[in-house]
Amino acid sequence: MSAPIRVGIIANPVSARDIRRVMSHAAGLPLAERANMVLRIVQALAACGVDEVWLMPETEGLRTHLARLLPAAAAESAYPLPELVWADMPVRSCTQDSTRTAEIMHAAGVRAIIVLGGDGTHRAVVKGCGRTPIAGISTGTNNAFPPMREATVTAFATGLYAVGKIPAATALAANKCLHIRRLNAAGDLVQQDIALIDAAILNERILGAKAIGDADTLRTIIVTQASVEAVGLSAIAAMLQPVPRHAEGGLLVELVPLEGAHAPRADAACRLQAVMAPGTVASVNIAAYRRLFSDGLYTLSGQNGLIALDGEREIAFRTGDSIEISLQEQAFYTVDVGAALQYAAEHHLTAHPVSQGETS
């Protein structure tokens, strides 16, 4: 008997609830709608022939909402719904839950992991998913990494790949990431992390709230990609030089602190505006910018500050520390939804002959 075909779903039940959305009057995503999205994903995976769907346990009520929806969905579905398997793990209601769930799903042999969240959630999943590809669905505040697309479409493409109808060479795309390392005065590694979109050096000393509320203390931004349609720190880089998601290398931007509400500082090469958060267009002073490739290394020492990863403060460093940031190509894989569905259309993967009696 062949092993069951498994797909994972990691749905962050509290994404898009941080202080940036509250202060900018941006709408959040209600828990009931998250459950509806998960149900739509399950229904699409059922149509593809997926046997099991593994999910992340949580304490916000997503599981309860989903349980209420499933009986009616099963009765109305033209396909048997996959068996739902909740990962066996303690729930700590923090980002580590997503990382741990990804590790469990990877070990269980899921063919792909569908992620509902923003940049921070996807970063947490990548830290635990190994070589298992992910498929992103945007439900967060900063969504530079996950695309805005109907969940059913993403799930359909992922399901077709998972059941083996679309080859990995077509369905999957390699992605870049940043590696951040903090070393002590003796040169020993004391902390390391990754960023999918951007790493920012801040002139601050206290981690405090995770989310970055303004651009006043920004010193340096390094991005793996920069889309003019993105929200967040990468939007600053995009206004200087857009960097496509799958293009080689990233961009390093040096900034100088703001002085006053209108005039740029004398040591600034230019001043520009970018969408930092929903409802927030910030002005920043740019000193210089340049491309950063996998053979390059950004270093910093002899200063105090913080490092924000994908828009959230994560690492504090002091004058005795050294910081190293490098870019890695082909660090992890995502489902290329457009390419996968284009392949399915060109090869008529979803077209089946109609027998007599089925045309009415």
C-alpha cells in the first residue's frame, strides 16, 4: 500500500493584528474568515486527490470554527475530504509554534506546506520546513513575501504538484534569504537568524514592541527582493532599484536619520517616500545604495543597535559585538502557482473525457 499523500497547512490565527494595523486603521482578518480560507484550501486539495491535511494546533479557536464547517462541506463536496491531522505538539502561542509545526510536517513527509500569514509567519515556517516547499497566502500586515491570491487557486496548484501531476522542475521556484550572525568580542557565534525579505539596522537599544512603527531610526536596510507594490522596509529599496523575487542578488541601502519635517540632511544623497505600513507613507534620507550578492558580506561592529528581520525587531547588539549579514541563493523552495497552473492547462491535466450520460 502506498504512503498517503500529505499536504500541510500552517495558518497563523493572529496575523495582521499588530500595532501597525491598529494605528493605521487597516482591517484585520477575522478568525471566522481564516477558518473559511482553510476550508477552501481543504476542498481544493480534495479535488486533487490529497489523502491527509496536517494542521498547526492553536488556542485562538480556529480549530473550533473549522469543526463546525466541515460536516456541511463534506456533505456537499464532490470529492472525499482529506483526513485532518493536527500536529502533536504543545502550543505556546508564539512564532516558534509555526517553526515547530513545520519541522513536524517535514518529518512526516508532507509534499508541501501552505502558509497563511505575513512575512514573519513565512519566515518562521522556512526556519523549520527544510527542503519541503511552501506555498504562501497573504494574511499578514507586511506581505512582501506571500502573494495576494485567492486561497483556492494556491491550494489547487499545490495539490496538483503534491499528487505528482506537475514535475518539481516546473512547479517549484528557488528563493533567496539573508543570514544574520551576531558574534561576541572573542569572535564566537552567540546568535543567528534568517530573513526572507529584509534585515534592517536600527539606532535603538531596547527591543520593545516587535513591529517597526516609523523610519526615524533606520540606519541600513538589506533586501533579498524589492517590489514597487510591496509594503514595508523593502518598499524603500524598491523606490531606488527594484529587485525581482527570483533575480540574482539583493540590495543594500544606507540611510541617515531624519532632521526636521521637511529638509533632508546635508549628508543625504536624496530623500524619498515609501509605503512603510498600511496607511503610512514615510520619508527617509538615503545616503547610498548598492547591489549585494552571495559572495558579499555586510559587517558592522563597535556600535549599539537593533536588527529587525522582515519588519520585526529581533536582535539587540552592543559595542563589543560584531554583525555579519550575507545573502544565500536557492535557500528554500516555494510553489510557483502561475507556472504550475500554466503547465496544467497546457497539458490538459484537469480535462477528462465525458462519457455518455454525463453531459446532462
